[in-house]
Amino acid sequence: MRSIGEREAAGGIGLVAPKPLSKVTHTSVLGTIRLRYEKDAGTLTYVQRGGNQSAVDRHGISLDTYIHAIYGLVLQTPAKNVLMIGCGGGTLGKMLSAIGKRVTIVDIDSASFRLAKHHFGLPANITCRVGDGLAYMQKTRRRFDTVVIDAFVGETIPPHLAGGAMAAAARRCLRRGGSLFVNVCLDNRADRAADIIGHHLKENGWSVRLLDQAGSARNAVVAAGDVRKLRPPVLIHPPNVEVPRVKIELRHMRFRRLRDKGA
């Protein structure tokens, strides 16, 4: 979420182009969803409660830097089975599925799946489960190689998906040697939301690294589990618009130490 801003050459990962809109607003249990299609640029954006949930180019490639960051991190792991909490337009799940990852997405909002399939090309081979992400992780008998948490109401992670209960539940449904990636929206330079999530994970026995960039409003990625050898990601599938911005933002994302919760 937040960063607006995956195109592969012919014969590449084969994403589906966004469809022109017949309806701009859609009713949802979490509030009205607004889809904005810019005909000249060919971009499609999914907004809910003032938060950008997904943005893609005319080929269905993400314009969100953090999506490319998490994609690049997951590709450095041996993950085959990926659990994603939060759908939006489903762009990251679509990218991972296109290169052979087995993807399961859990979202409390059924409208999100409907729009992701119809407008953003979410493929049928992705398993979609409607329900609360924390409850799913606490109850599922499946074990995954990687868990990605990208769930928001507006630009805020629901509290139960940002604390100790999330850390324990994610550990429960991960295989040994697995990894966890949490997307976090930060409002300003002093925002400690990502650091606080990192500390919750450390308190639950996780090895934690934080991928962040300088600036005020931005996205950071909390990486936990078997993540010590991960390198800062690079742009693998550039979109056909806003490439300079995405490249610059991705280049500026670096691993840093956790700050004290109240520092």
C-alpha cells in the first residue's frame, strides 16, 4: 500500500492486463472500494479508505515499489509455498504464481478477491480464502515456506496483525527455515511502527531485519526468520511507466537495525 508507482518483455511472466472499468465504486465490508483507470497511461489503481491498495500498468505490472521489494526478497529464498495475508489487487500473488510459486491468499473482504480476479487478472490457480488472516494462521494445518502480511484498513495494519499474536501465529504455520515479510506504511521519519513489529517478532524468537529507506511517508518491510543472507532487492520486472521512480525508491531501500520502540 501507499507507494503508487511488473512489466516483463514478451515471453516473460505472462501477467494479464487490467480491464477497462464499467464501474468505478464497489461496496465492501471494509468500506467503498474505488478503482481509477487512467486511459492515457493505461494504469489501474485500487483505493479504499484513502489507502492505495494496488496500482498496475497496462500489462498488469505493479507500480508499487514495496511489491517489487518483497518479490525480490522472496526470490532469494527457496520458497515454493507462499501464504499471503491481504489481497487488494493481488499483484504480488500474481507475480509469484506466474513463476511457479504455489500461492494462498487470505482476505477478510470477499470483494477484494472479486475485483482482483475481474480487473487485475488474479489467476484461478491461486487459492483464495475469505476470513481473518490471524485466525487462519492460528488454525490452518498447512505449513508454508513464506508468509507475507500486507493487510491494511486504509493505511493502518489491523492491530491484531501487528503484535505478538501475529508473530506466534506466523511461526506456527511456517516450515522450519521459513521467512516472514510484513509491509508497513510509515507516516514520517519518527514513525516506529515497523520497529515495533520487529521487536514483537524478536520477543517471539525471530531473527529480524528491517528494509527501509530515508524519507517521511514511505513503506518499509520487516523481514524475519531465515533472512540473514538476504540482499537489498533490485527491480526484476519493470513497469512501462514510472520506472525511474520505482528504480530510485528500490535502490534507496537498505537493511538497518531496529530502533528502540520509543526512541
